[in-house]
Amino acid sequence: MHVLVTGAAGFIGSHLCEHLLRNGHTVTGLDNFNGFYDPGQKERNALAIAQLGGDRFALVRADLRDLPAVQAAMAGVDAVVHLAAMAGVQPSIREPLVYEDVNIRGTLHVLEAMRVAGVRRLVFASSSSVYGNAVRVPFAEDEPVDRPISPYAATKKAGELLCHTWHHLHDISLICLRFFTVYGPRQRPDLAIAKFIRMIDAGQPIVLYGDGGSSRDYTFVLDTVDGIARALEATTEPGYAIYNIGNSAPISLRELVAHVEAAVGKPAQIAWQAMQPGDVDRTWADLTRARAALGYAPHTPIAAGIAAQVAWFRNQQA
Ligand SMILES: NC(=O)c1ccc[n+]([C@@H]2O[C@H](COP(=O)([O-])OP(=O)(O)OC[C@H]3O[C@@H](n4cnc5c(N)ncnc54)[C@H](O)[C@@H]3O)[C@@H](O)[C@H]2O)c1
């Protein structure tokens, strides 16, 4: 199968491309290598994919907002995994218009380009942030998600809505996956675990927001990638579905810091600050649906996952 992966040079995208190539697929990766974080990290990710894929991997350096470029990237493609986005909650509060442009219009470009090219299978990267401060845990897919609390979450919900519309009108078999805080080697440097590893190792203070009791359902990136690959296979059946791809084992911020301290081998210096607007109190995936429909079963305990991320961090520094 020939898969177009948008956001291929990013954290999750680069692992997905490697997984697809190892399983014999052909991959076109689209990415604009933007400066949201060090583009050098994305270049290293893209190089690793290219070395693995040889002539089964093609890289398209293009922006989602450039419709003709997205259309051109659809040539010969059987299915699309749409991961490219402006990610992150706090920057979306500072720059909502860029988030709207990339995450909503950019998703529309992917859908339209698929319609025109006759590509009929899509997996879309949504987020646990669409649940906002949902009261009921664990979060189940049929929970109402019309109360997002950040522009980022609102754009992801909008993406799910656009996906449903294109599925309905144009017969696109479509699966939206709500990822829960993904971590592991190549993690975006703006995310908590990457930041904590870097700063604790350097002996610098880390900032914790709230009272340390907020919790996240941290999911190891290779488990997330397994979920994406399963969803991609499932798009051979017509339909539209939403699945949580999480770990269903949330831990508190305090517990997380303790895991990072143990893996790095140094104590953290902590500076406490008030909870930031836009951040949710907790996330926790109900995996009943993903287990039943996709056979998804994450298996990486947090300690093992963080150890793998610390090993990658040390390797990068060497
Ligand atoms: N990492 C997480 O914890 C998490 C959680 C929930 C959802 N997600 C979603 O998963 C997807 C991948 O996230 P990630 O953590 O790998 O982020 P990432 O920033 O590492 O990857 C996204 C990639 O998309 C590219 N990109 C951004 N805007 C683009 C544009 N206009 N045109 C072309 N390429 C563009 C970036 O250069 C980057 O390489 C995103 O859609 C994100 O919202 C991630």
C-alpha cells in the first residue's frame, strides 16, 4: 500500500513512517519543517526515515496551506494519515489564527485533495483535548465534546466534524483517533517529559503548574503508532469512527516527575506556579471501543517508556 503521511518529519509521524516502511509499504511524507520547534530535529527524523525507506520513501517539503502542493502529493496514494498540525495548547492561545489556518483549512485541503484524487481512506489525528474538562472518567468516545477549553482543542474538534462531512458526502472511509499525551524518543521538546528530562539532567528548576495533582494518560509513541497502523488497516471497511488511543493508566504530575527523576538519576528542583488556562485537569482514555474494533492494546509501562526516552536523549547528546 502507498500511504501519504502528513507531518512525517515530526515526532509521531517519523515513527509511523518507519513502522509502515518496515511493514513493506511505500510512503510519501509531507512536511513543511516549520519552526514550532528546532527544524534540525525534524531533519534528523526525515533522514532516518529516508535511510530506512530507500526508494520506497519520498519526501515532499510543502505546506498544508498550499492546496496544489497537497493535491500533487496525492499521486498514486491508496490511503492518508493526516498528522500535520500546529500542536500544543498554550501556543494556540497566543496564536489562534495560525492554528485555525493550519488545523482547519489545512485539514480541508487534505480532504479536498483526496476527493479530487479519488483517495478514499483516511486516518485523522485528533486529540484527547477535545474532551475539555469532562466530568466523567475514563473519557469515552460518545461523551459530548462540545466544550473545548483551548483554540487547539476547538480546531481538533472542527477537524473531526469536517472529516465526518467528507466521509458522508464523498464516501471516504475515515477514522479519527484521539491521541492521549504521547511521549518517547523524538518527543516534541515543548512537551512536559522532554522538558523535564532536559532540565533535571542540567540541574535546572522545572516549573510545575497547579498542585501536582493534575493527571495525564501518557502513551508511549510506539503504542500510539500501533493504534494508527491498526486504524489504517480498518479503513478497508467503509465507515466513520472515532477511537481513543491512550494508555488507560493515568498518573499524576508528581508521579511523573518521580519517574523522570529515577530515569535521569538526579533530583528535580521544582518551581510551583498556578494552573494555566486552557490546560485540562486530567485525561484518561476508555479503550473499550479501540480494543474491540481495532484490537488495540498498549503495553508499555510508564517507567519503561521514560527509560527509552532518556536513553534516546543521552544518545542525542553523545
Ligand atoms: N504528541 C501528542 O501528545 C499529541 C496528542 C494528541 C494529538 N496529537 C496530534 O498528533 C499529530 C502529530 O503530533 P506530534 O506530537 O508528532 O507533533 P509534531 O509537531 O512533532 O509533528 C507535526 C508535524 O507537522 C508539520 N507541520 C505543521 N504544520 C504544517 C503545515 N502547515 N504544513 C506541513 N506540515 C506541517 C510539522 O513541521 C511537524 O513536523 C498532531 O496532529 C497533533 O495535534 C499529538
